[in-house]
Amino acid sequence: MPAKNAKQTVPTKIVNATGLDSITELINNRRKLFWLNAKTGFARGFFGVIGAGVAVLFISFLVSQLGWLPVVGEFFQKLGSSI
């Protein structure tokens, strides 16, 4: 008896070769798709907040260090003291 894969059509072979069968499985299984999207959304939100915090920390550090510039130093000192 021949194996099941011997009679695969060309589109089925392409789908299996490119890994699209896992995407098709996600589309057909709504529970897996929901949890994948929930975890992805949480990770994007969490790490977006962490990244924004690091950016604000870095910018405030730069502002505090630029107080010695002769032309804009006073402006940065006022800006640093207000933060």
C-alpha cells in the first residue's frame, strides 16, 4: 500500500514545504489563535512600556549632562530642574 504522501497534490506539497500548514492550523483553531494573539499583545504592550521608560531615562540623563553648554546650558538646567 503506498504512503499517504505519495498522492499529494502540488498545492499541498507547496503548503507543507513553506510552513503554511501551521498558519492554516491556527486559522482553523480559534482557541490557539486567541491565546497567541493575547500573548503577543501583552508582550508588545509590556515591552513597549519598558522601552519608553528607558528612552525617557536616557533623555533625562542627557538633559542633566548638557547643563555645561555655554549657549543652551541655562535652558537645559531649567529643563532638568523641572523634570
